[in-house]
Amino acid sequence: MKVSIFLGSAIGGLLSVLILVLAFRAFDHDIDVVFGGGGAQDVDLLTAVVLPLLSTFFGAMAGSYYTYRLQVRTKGHEAVQREIYLLRQASLALQSQLNDLAGIKKVMVLPYRNDSLRALSLPITIGSVGVTERVDQDVAIPLIKLNEADLLLRVQFSEKTYLNTLELQQSYHRLSKEYSEKLKSEGIDQFDVSSLTFKTKIVGGAMIAQLYVTGEALIDALDGGIEDIMTALNGLSRVYKENYSSGQFQFISVVPFESSAEVFAKVPQPIIKDVKSLMELARYYPKYYDPGSDEVIPIARLAKPNWRSPFYKAVSYRHYVSNAEAQSN
């Protein structure tokens, strides 16, 4: 492609100059003089025609070559600027998403990170809908060109983690709102001092379990998202320094403030380790309907090791006799 551009420019320049020279000489002298014939004075073909044409040819070639080199250099410079723009745009978008996750964590999680029932106590951040900045998918062009496919996947995965975290946040908001409304319908505020067992009886064990799972998943997603975005940002900064570190271009590196160290530190593991432990603390046991006694009984009673307990009734088998057996008897 580059060779064809060069040859086209050279030949085009040569033909243009040749036509101009012939036209100039045709109008400046008689036509016979141009071709060295007729009754006019003889013309030296070498000095009058060949040498000017050669000089014109090499001049056209040189001009075409440097024009070609200038075009290639200009296009290369524009391509580098485009690559740096894409890296900058990806970095700035991820920084905006990082700031959003850090703000959510600071407001929702950090004040309650050491509470035993923190998953039920996270406040609703009204109006939090996330940032609009997104990574331009064309950032794949420079990263693949630089053999940074792993970094490209990390950048894309980081943004997906951010979006999934926002979805978890909205899910938690809906559950928390419903939880608060059910408590208020019974005259209890969400943050009133009342036992977990009492609240579970009002809202049901399923909602308590959903709040716990969604809340802890949100906390884990915030930590994971912040870590993933920081790793991606460091990778983009490294790629810039290794490939575009001229003084003509600038790049923004992300360095956490010392005062915000707790935002970038992982939240400690929950005091209540799992849903089963939470249900035991709430004294909530799933129930089943026993058609034999027409009772609703806690399913935990089925797990008693003593099968001779009076709770378990002896199974009596009834023998049903067919009509044929009855007639034979």
C-alpha cells in the first residue's frame, strides 16, 4: 500500500511536470524548434531536452518521495494521537467509576462494617444511579497492537463489575425499602432496638435471608470492583510509560490518598458467617405441612437423632384386598 502511494505520487508528478515543460516550450518557440527539426537552428538534444527532462524527473521523484514521507509521518502521528486518546479515555472513564464505587462504599458500608447485622443495616443512598462515563471499546485497537490482550480483558471486566455492582445496589435498595415498610406497618422502625427474632416474625425469614445475601454480595462486589479498577488503571499507566512516554503527551496516574486508605482496604469478613447461622440466631426454622396430623410443623424437628421420640408416630400399613382375593376367600 505504501509503495503504490509512492509510485503513484512519483509518476503523477513526473507526467505533470513533463506536460508543463512541453507546453511551455511549444508556446515559447516554434514547434519545429521543440523537436529540433525544420529550417530553424539545430538544437542540442542532450542539453536542451534530455538533461532538463532528467532533472525534472529526479526533482519530481524527490518531491514525491518527501511528500510521501510527510504523509506517512503525519498519518503515523495521527494514529499515535488516536491511540493515546483511547487510553486516556479508558483511564478517565475507569477513574469516574472508581470514584463512584468509593463513594458508595464510604457512605453505605464503612460506617456499619463491624456491625453483627450489617447486611440488614446498610442505608439507602437515594439518587445514586452511577456515572455515565463508559470505556470506548476501540481501546482494543492500541492494546491488541501492543500485545496487551490480558489488560484489555481486565479493563472490560472491570467495567462489567462496576455495572453489576450498581445492579446489586439497586436490588438491595428495593429489598431494604420493602423490609422497612413491613416493619413500619407494625409500628417498628428499621433501626429500633428490637430483637432479630422479633423482626423476623414480622417480615419473614425469606426476606431476612435475601437481605443478608444481597447485602454481603454488595459489600464483596464493592471491594472487588475497586480492586479490579485499580489494577486496570495501573496497567493502562504502565502501557503508556512503556510505549508513549515522550514529553509531548501526558497521562494521569491514580495514587490513593493516605486519608482514603480505608476505602481501598477490604472490608472484614461478616461476624455472621452464613445464612444458616443467621437463621439460627433469628430462631427461624422452615415449616412443612403434615397431612397426617393436619399441622404445620418446623422442619428442623425432622432432624432429631432420636427416632423413638413420641413426635414420630409408628407407621401402620394397611393391607388392601382386591375383589378377586375377596371372592376366592
